[in-house]
Amino acid sequence: MDTDKHILFKLKEQTFAVHVQQIVSIERELSLTKVPRTPDFMMGVTEMRGIMTPIIDLRERLNLGGVEITDQTRTLVVQVDDMQIGMLVDQATEVKDIPSSLIKSAPKLVGEIKDTFLLGVATIDDELILLLDLEQIIQFTEKNQLQEVMNELD
């Protein structure tokens, strides 16, 4: 059976997953520098291991309302194309093997989340897991905006 490892995390009460190969690290608290003229979901930037990294509020990006910072809040640092991006999530819960046979196409709309942000959905132990398409989370024009901001800061 074909399985892939995914990092599971929560936004509000919903469980999401991203492929473990896209994760650079999982961080607790980060100091952020706010940047003007950026999309609403961009919280700021931080330097991580010598790389200037934009940090986004994933809840805000998916139209789930802004993040509420708690002791459980984590930043998933991911690699999207050639850019390192931090995504603020409510909590990172576990690493899980998800068999490809359990992954189904995403419906057009899951709650407030458009299917363009999803690679698919899987139900494991009676829990619906939404698999995110990171390339769609930061779209082309936004990637260009973020890259311009990062270039100005260098």
C-alpha cells in the first residue's frame, strides 16, 4: 500500500495536513517585523537560519478569521517552490502516514475553504483531514509581492 507521511495541524477545530517533505521546521515563538504594503494575511518577516522568511496567518489566508496566539500556536516553516515561508497554525498535532487510497478529491467548498487550496481530503479514524496544496496557498501574484518585499529588506 502506498503511503506518505504528513504533518497534521489544527486551524480552529479542523485538521489539515501537508506532506512532511515540504516542512523545513516547526517553530514556537518567533519575533516578527511588520512590513507595510503586504496582503492582510501576511503577519511580517523574521530571519531564520540566515534566510529572511515571510510569516503568514494561515487562518486568515483561508478565510477562517485571524489566529489567536496561545501556548499551542506553532509556525510551520515550509518550502514553496524556491521560497521559505512560515505559516502560523493553532497547533501542530502529529506526523501521520496517510495511504493514498484514502485520499479523495476535494469537494468544491469545505466550509469556507475553496477547493483550489486543497489537494484532497482523507477520513482517518472518523476524522476529516484536509490536505493543503501549498503552491495554491501563496499564489503567483502574492509570491511576487512577497519576493519584492524580501528583496527590499535585503
